[in-house]
Amino acid sequence: MKWRKGIKKVAGFVLAGILAVGIMGCQGSQEEEEILTICVDSGTEGIGSMIEDGWSNLDEGMKTDLVVIPSDETAAQAKIKELRTEIMSGGGPDVFILSADSSQRLFEDPKKTMYSDTFLPLDDYMSDAKYMKPEEWNQTVLESGRTEEGQVVLPVLYSYYAFAFQTSCLENPGKIPSSLEEILACEDSLIGEYVAYFPYFAMLYSFGELADYQEEKLICSEEDLLKRAEEMVAYKLKYPSKWPSNTEAEGIVAYGEADGTFFSNVDRFSGEEETVFAFPNDQGGVTAHVKMYAAINRNTELPDQAFAVLDFLLSNEVISGEGFPYGEDKWAGRSNRFFPGLGGISVNQTLAQEACRSQTAKDALKKMNSQITAVRYPSILDQEIQQLYKDCHLSELSGNGEYTNEAMRKELISRAYERMEMQLSE
């Protein structure tokens, strides 16, 4: 009987060992399944790759997987459809780092999506952040990612429509337009030439907030659209339709959507007096557009790791390009500056100021930031407004600048407004 007991005892040890190995194997496979998925598009793919190479080294080897929305239109639409289905089914990527200006957008209207239970509220995570310093950010821009639930989106880059001139070349340097009415009435040909060159951008930035997303209703009226379209078309007709030459003699320093290049040009001309201003909206302030944003999927099973990615990405070390040391002669996030050079201004106002070399650029950035009264995320509403200007200008105007068909003009406005209302209520 002893030998039988011995066999049973050995068998028990063997069985226990097999079970232990099996359990360890299961645990190992579960750990291997913990892969953080980060959704990027063609405009943010480089940042996603930097996170794969950099953040994973700081996070003790947490595996990441990039889900890329391609630039090709057909492939992008197929990928977007796939991702939307996953998200609606309770899955999808853990982290979103997206370019708001992309023509192929996963979220057609990010502001609207903020009210759809898609994104995870981040306030508790931000209060315990290891690296990021939200207190140094532009608070008006940061607030644009907040709903009644809290901070659900983190804006990364933003811009506004701005101009910089050599002051000596302006006809009346002491009278710089500071409101939409003053812009439209301005008789300075240099200012007029450059403001009028991209009138559909001017029309876009002339509005403040377009909608109340919580109430799902438009703020601007059909009459507002009609009036603004007429104003912008008339303003364009005051100046010849030509490409403005970029010579120093003409006095232009920089114009267009403000980004790193814009402020670099302001820096370059800082040896002489410059006049820098942002295009004003109809609320007496300045409208900013978010160019890049980040959020966490509410469906994620790895919320701590997901926020750790954003904490790394929006840290002073990564935004400034200093990076994090993680090994001998190795740096995570080094030289990945968000300002200048990535199509916008960093939400980190402190570092954005420091990136400006001249006092002129620093002062201009500070002043224009202080004037922001509205922050929008590019959407179908914006597309409708830009297209509306083009339709009014190209289809309704005769050579002498008079509307050839008032009924057609009003019909264009009415149809555009109806599409905007439908988009908001869907």
C-alpha cells in the first residue's frame, strides 16, 4: 500500500505542477493581451510612432499598437466605418490622438461627440498627473474640451487667423482694426489685400461659437449667414483677385492660420516695428480652431495606462523637445516639438511663449491668446460655411459685383442652414 501512496503523492505533485504551469501560462497570455491601442491619422501618425518608441520604454515595456486611419480616401472610409462599429459595440481603440483638420475624420464633429458618452472624463486623472502641467496651458482653449461631465477632450494644438505687417508700410499705423466692423470698413489697401485673399477663411473665423451642443441647436441664425456672406463677398470685390506678392517692400511679414511658421516670420522681422493682430469675430474677440486633440475611449479596459500615454505626450519635456532619459544615451520624446512646426500653437501657453525668440512675437502671442472668446473644432458646420461663401461668390455674382439672382442666393443660404441643423440633430 505504501508504494500506491507514493505513486499518488508523486502524481499529485506532477498534477499540481501541470496546473501551476497552466495557470502561469494563462496569466502570461492575459498579460500579453494587454496591448494599449492608439488611434492616429495621417496627420498624427508620427506622434503615435514616437509614443510607441518612447513612452513604452518609460512604462516598463507596456505594449502599444497603432491603429492608423490612412490618407487614401477609400481606405480611410473603410477604416473609419470599422472603428465606428467597434466603438458603438463597446470596443475600439483605447486612445485617440487625431488631427481635427484631417479630411477623413473619425469624429466628424468632435464637439458633438463630447456629449455622446464616447470619451472618458479625465479630471481625476489630471489631478494626479505625473508629468503634464495643465495650469500652464491656455485655459480658454483647454475649457473647450469640457462638458458637464468634466474634461473629456484635451486640445493639443490650436490656431487663429492672423496677420503681421511691417508697421512703416501701413497707411494708418495708429488705426488698426480691432473688430469685424472695423475690418470691413478698413481702407488700408495693404491690410485689405491680404484679408481678402482668403475670404472663405475670413468668413469662417468671423463667427464665434456656431452651436450649443448640449441643447443641439445652432447659435447663428439664417439671417446671420446671409448677412456675413454678403459682407465677405462685397469685401472681396473691393480688391483685385490676385496673388499677393510676399516681398519685404510690400510690408507683409506673415498671414494665415497662426502656427510655428507664422511666429518664426514675426521673429525674423523683429528688428523693425511690426503690427500683429488676429482676425476678429463678430463677438468682439478672436475665434480659435483646435487643430489636434486627444481623448480616451470610455470603453477602455486600461484607463490608467491610456492616461499615462497622454500624460507623457502633453508633458513639458515632450512638448519642449527636451524628452525623458530612460537609458544610456536614450531619450523618449526628444525633439518632438509641438511648437513650432506642427500646424498650430501648443496648448501649453508657457512653452509656446518660450518658443518665440523675439519679444515682439511673445507679446503678439500673449495678446492674441487673451482675445480668444470662442474655440471651435472643425466640423461639417465649418465646411458648410466655407462652401456657402464660395457658392455665393462664384454662382451669384455678375462681373459688376451685383447679385444676379436674389432668390437663388437666399435658397443657397436656406439649404446650407437646413443641412447644418440636420447635422447637429443627428
